[in-house]
Amino acid sequence: MSEARDKELRLALVCYGGISLAVYMHGITKEVWRLARASCAAREGEDGNGVYRQLLDEIRQASNINLRVLVDILSGASAGGINAVFLAQAIATGQSLDPLTDLWIEQADVEALLEPRQAPAHRFAKIWATPIAWIVANRSKTIDETVDPVAREEVRLKLEHFVRSRWFEPPFGGKRLLGMLLDAFDAMAKGPRYRRLLPEGQPLDLFVTVTDFRGHPEELRLNSPQHVIETEHRLVFHFNDHGGEGAAFAHPAGLAFAARATSSFPGAFPPATVEELDSFLAERGTAWPGRDEFLESVLPQQWSDNRAENAVLIDGSVLANAPFRPAIDALRERPARRQVDRRFVFVDPAPGMRFEFYGTPQEKPGFFQTIIGALSELPREQPIRDNLEAISARSDRIERMLGIVAEIRAEVETQVEALFGYTLWLDYPTPKRLSSWRRRAQVAAAAKAGYGHTAYGLLKVDGAIDRIARLLYTIGDRHAPERLREIREAVAHAVQSRGGDRFGATLSNGASPQTLDFLRTHDLGFRIRRLRLLARRLTEIDLPSSHAELLPMREAIYESLAAYLELKRTDTFADLRGAVRDMTDDAGPILDLLAERMQLRALDQATDARLSDGFSALSKELRRPMLLAHLGFPFFDIATLPLLQGEGMDEFDPIRVDRISPDDATAIRKGGAEATLKGIQFNSFGAFFSRAYRENDYLWGRLHGADRLIDIVLSALPFDDRLPEDRVAAIKRHAFHAILDEEENRLHAIPGLFADLREEIG
């Protein structure tokens, strides 16, 4: 058998809110963690015999594909935010998610969450509310119909206790939740520990959405008046581990604060504040090194106005229940060392579920129904169409670009061969010759493009300016849209004043010497696009019979690409923060500093040396398409860059979107959330009222997670290499039984469910 081809399945996980369905999502994220851990062990060459390891080994044997699964972007809101935080901690540190399960089962309970001063002082307190609890329970018939007989009395008593607590104040305690979150981090730290689950240099990004209740001012620029102030309520807490093995991800206090803030469901929990966290840490005697730096990072406007301690933060799902946007933005700084299949996987615990106060379609909503819906439910539950359409549009542009490249390839190859003649195949491709050939091809492409080359050149300059401006903005200490505009204007003015944007047919090589110098020292996107096109062409001609011969070329491409992509990462220039802070209207000095730090000319020489060795290792039949793609790149780029809107696409592959929800995981039982989950009861607060509810939802979360993750992993294979349906079904049955075997001794409140599931699975 020929050497297996490398491929990465990269998952960006987006976790929705779901209140008590957080327990269900814990089961799903636990399966995601197990898959990532199995893939890491396989990558490191360690022994393993779990279900996911067996699946990856079978893929390698059956399809000759060395598939690696990475989870490198996490985004969450509300209950999904809590789960995203803990999964990120496990991936970044190598800690286990197993200790969390007992905490979820034991402590995610209404009695544990209830604020002591909100509880009824004695059994006669607000006794008139007891019938309300009975009405709530009996109206929906959820207790008799969905709770195991042994747990029904527990649910009734807890529901009665909950309803009799103080009204008009949140019943759950903020410090109670903080304590549970910090206890969970302590349990993870004391539990078993593996290695970081991502390769060295592959950063992990975590985004947690939060709503700033009072809002903070943001300046907007108009025609007239020139400046207006808008109140912004959306916040995104961003954590990044910088891609280093053993590097600290974040202090548990900061992670707990993010989880506490994003899950402050209106009416159930009080808003989160820094003051509350400081007070709680003081009571515990827990130090928080890096507190000020963290607050300045996540609450920049409030910090600059000395209002961070007084910021009032509520549930992140109020304005962004499906936080796709920050996850999409994180694609800018992804490294690439092999072929990538990028997926956005969103976890929706109860698709289509809505609060019960809407009534039937025939009923006219009342006064309170419309107010509550407008202020709470409607903003939370809007469809994710806008996000999915943005991803789809991005993927469509890439598909169109690839189609254009394929359509004009024959013509471009004819142009290149006519330009060089037979000497292209007779001469040894030394680094010096590669550089000379490439410059000659670029001049010819510019001449062929005519006046269109000016538009193309200006687009390249604008793309470089945009990249530099965003880099400086990100590493700076002021984060507001107006600051980004200031930096962009300063950089653009410096480039223009130096003559770095002069193109035209009358100029030698189609551009002024100053323009060529700017592009040679700053146009990072051009180099990355060229190597990505070369990698794409290699994938197209990579057959099992030629894979071993192409391997040196593949390594040369991706090693070179990694070096350029490193210069796109903010971390590479983090030490320039002071220089950005001191930057005046003249951005020239910092442009020179960046050029000196990037050393693109030296990097180009190293790349030519690697590619020369790669080309030389190929037979003439394989060298021809690769060399034509490399030298034909200026022709392709002129044709496709306008479609890619300047800078180009970062991972250069279409993004596919997958969902994990009860509606999609039907290998065991159909019917969605209503047929499987208990936590959907009481407007998704149900799992807080019964251990049996929580055990049920956690177990189904693991089963549904395994069901869908197996589907997602197998969909990364070429269509002709897919496993037969009966084999896929057998793999899933094996996974389901393994989960039941592992959990049966832990989950004592649902013995009947295990018997039912074993019968259904078969």
C-alpha cells in the first residue's frame, strides 16, 4: 500500500443557549473531546483502542487517508457558553472532562442553585403559591408522563419549593453559580491530565458572548454630523492559547467570569458583575493574578472609563444566541500544514422549541405575551440564516474561483509554455531560475492584462493596507471601530505619500519602483495565495500511485506556507504594542519596522530553495503541471482576486456546516427532543428539577454526539471512499454500547432507560 495521504478535519464548534439543556450539551461536548483526544493520540503514534481511534484506524486502512480531527475554534452563548468554556480548557490543557459529569449531575439542581435568601424561610412561607406549582406540573402533565415513578415526588417537591421562593427577584444565586464553576475547574485540575489536543503552533480560540445591560458608547462616522455616539450592548470575551504546548490558556477566575456572565439568564440569575466576582474570590481567599489585564481585554471601553467594576452583564444569548460571527473571523489566523476540511458544527439542543407563553396559532397574543416575547424570546431565537448565508457566500466565492481557475488553466498553461519554450523542461529548476522565471511570468501577465492590471494592482495594495491596519489595531490597546479607521487612514496615507500605489502600462514592470518595493516587503497575501494554489493543484494530481513521489513537494509547499502564515498571526508581533500606542499620523516608521520584522525577501529565498528541491524530486510528468501552476499564478491571480475581494480566503477551501441536535441523531430513536430529552420541560428549566432528568439528558447527549460525530468524520472522505451503510451502522452500535457500558454504573436514577436503549440499539 502507498503512503497514506494527510488530511485535517478542523471543527469550529458553535454552542447555542439552552438553559438546563446545558447538561445535554455536556454529553455532546464530552464526545467531541473524546474524538479530539483519540485523534491526538493517533497523531502522536500512541496506542489506543477506543471507538474513535478504531474509526480513524479503519479510515486509514480502507481509504489510505491519514485523517486528523482538530477542534480549534469554540464559540458559545448562555448554557452553550459554559460548555464551550470547559471544552476549551480541556483542549488547551489536556485536562479531562470526566470530573465535570458528576458535578453536572449532582449540582445542576434547583436546590443547589437557589439563592439561600430567596428560598422560603419555612414551610408555610407563601403557602398560597403551592397550588400554582401543582397547576404548572399538572397542566403540562410533564411529571406523570416524563419522569420515572421513583423521581416524581422529587420533582413535585422541588417545583413547589421553587415557586414559593421570593418573586420579583432572581431565584438563583450568582455566587452559587460562581462557586460551582470554580469547583469544576478545580476538579478538572485535580483529575487525570493528557497533553494539549492541538499540534504545536495551532492556536485555540474561544469566544463567549455577553450582553452589556447598560451598554457602552461607540463612535460612528457619518457625512453629517461627522460623528455620532451609539450605545453598543454586544460583548465577546475572547480567549486564545497562542498555539503553544503547556502555555496557560486562562486563569480559572477569568473563565468562570465569562461562563457566569454569559449564562445570566434574565429573571433566573442576577446580572454578573466584577464586584460580585471580586467579593467571591476574597471570601474564598483566591488570588487572581492578571485580573486587570483580563478586564482591560474583555471590557476595554468600560476599563478606559473606569467603569469595569460596575458593568452589568447578562445572558449572552439575549442578542447573540448563535455566535457564528466571531468564529468566522477567527479563520484569519489559521495555520495550514496539510489539506484542510473546515467545518462549522453548531450544537442546537432543541431546534424549533419556543417558550410556552406564545399559545396556539389561533390565539391572539396578550399584553404581557407580546412584551415578554419582544424583550426576551424573539431576539434570542431568531434564525441563523444571516450567519449561514455569510458562510455559504464565502464558500460560493471559493467554488467560483476554483471553477475559473479550472476553466482558464489550459489557456494559462499555453501562455506560460509559449513564454519559456522548451528550456522550461530542460533547465534544472534552481532557486535562482525559479525566481527569474517567476518575475518574467509576472511581467508577461501584467502586459496581457492591460489596463486591468492597474485595478488588480490597486486591489493588492489595498489588501496589504487592510491587513497591516487590522494587525496594528489588534495588537494595540484601543479597540473601537473609530480606532481601526484611524490606523487604516494613517497606513494608507503613508503608502500613498511614498508612491506605493502607482500602476500603469507606461511604467516599467507595470508599477513604480516604490510600489514594487512596498509589495515585495508587505504583500503577504500574494505569497499565501500562490502557495495555496500550488497546494490545490498538488491535491488534484495526487493519486495513490504518485503519492510517495509527491510527498517532498507537499512538504515543501506546506512548510513554506506555514512560515508565511506565521506572519499573519497577531502573536508574532505582540511586542509591538508600545509602538502602536505611540504611533502618530505618520505610519511610515511602523511600516518600516514591520518590513524589517517580516523579512519577506529572505523568506522568499528560503521558499524558492524548498520548492526547487520539491520540483527536482518530481518526474517530468508530475513536474509539468506543478511548475505550470507555479509560474501561471500571476495569470490566475489577476483573474480571481477581484472575486476574492482583495486579500483572498484564508483556508482556501469551502466551509461546510453541520448540526448536532436531537432532530439529526436518529440512529437510535426518532422524534427529536420531545422523544428523548427531559430538560425541555418547564420552558427548558426541566433538568434543574430532577437528577433523573439530568442523567437522561446527559446520556442522550453522549449518544447523539457519537451518532453525529461519526457521520461528520466519515463525510470528510471522498465519495468513492465512503464506508458502506451497514458498516457505518455497526460502528455506531459499537459506540452506543460502549457509552452505555461506561455510564451504567454512574447513572442510577434511570435504570429503565438503559434497558430500553439496549433493546432499541440491538
